[in-house]
Amino acid sequence: MHVADTGLDRPAQVAKEALSSRRTVQAGTAQYLTFHSAGATYAMGIVAIKEIIEYGAITTIPLMPVFIRGVINLRGAVVPVIDLSARLGFEPAQPHRRTCIVIAEMRHEDEIFEMGVVVDGVSEVIELSEADLEPPPTFGANIRSDFIQAMARIRGQFVIVMNLGQVLSVDEVSHLARMGQGSA
């Protein structure tokens, strides 16, 4: 895991430090990064997270769906960047001081791909046990149900735990990108 030196605020720096340490967790628990997007708090398992970087220059790609912000150069590698807010069906994120890009490693067939996810800000890395997690709701959520892995109870509030493999599905994102190119 690489932790870039950035101008991120204190909660983001704490989350980055926690990600870099990846300390051993108790049996029956897992670590999750909590973050904000589209006015709500979400969580994602840290297993797939490689690093968190400051929001910066993104090269836009013409004719892409609105949730594909473009690509960044990450130490010589071209990394696609997804706007999580737009991917969830909300308005695209408006970058500000706390906006950052979470770099995740996604497996597709026999390859591993890096993808960036624009979020409004990161909060902390927390440990959750199975008792802290509830099954996803069958109705009533304002995002696609297949994007929800679980509902976590954090300090008395429910937080959506993202199914990152589905949100960043290489097959689905590629298919939607091809559709966007064909509609021009």
C-alpha cells in the first residue's frame, strides 16, 4: 500500500495512516474505510484499497458516461477514475478541499486493474464485526440494491457498505462506456 504525501485534511490523513498500517484485526472483524459521497456516509472494505490521493488533474475522455470522470497518471500507469456520486445516480461530485480519489484494485478474470473513485471526503478506518452488519434492504434504498453489500451500524447510525466489486464492475463499466461512445 502506498500512502501519497498530500494536503488532505486531518480525517483523511488519519484514514490514510490507518490504511498504510493495515494492522491485524480480531477474528470475526474486518476493516472498512468510511467516506462521504452525495451527502451521505458510506463504507468500503479496505482489502481492495491501494491508496488515497488528493483530487487533482483528471484527463477527460470524450463520449464517456457522466460517471466516468476520465483518467489520471498514477506513477506512469493510466488509471480510470469513476465519480461515485454520479455512478450511484446522483449529481456528479463538485470537487472541493476534502475531495479525494480512492485507488482500488479490482480483479477481472485473471488480471488486476486499478480504478480511482472520486469521493467527497474520507473519514476513518473502522473495524466492524459480523454483529455490526445487517443484510442489505430489499427496498427503500436510493441506490441500486446490487451496489449494497450490507448495512453497518456505526455509532447508532446505519451506513451503506458498498459492494465495490459491483460498483466498479469492469464488465459493466466497459459496457456502459461503449454505449456512451455509440450514442454520439
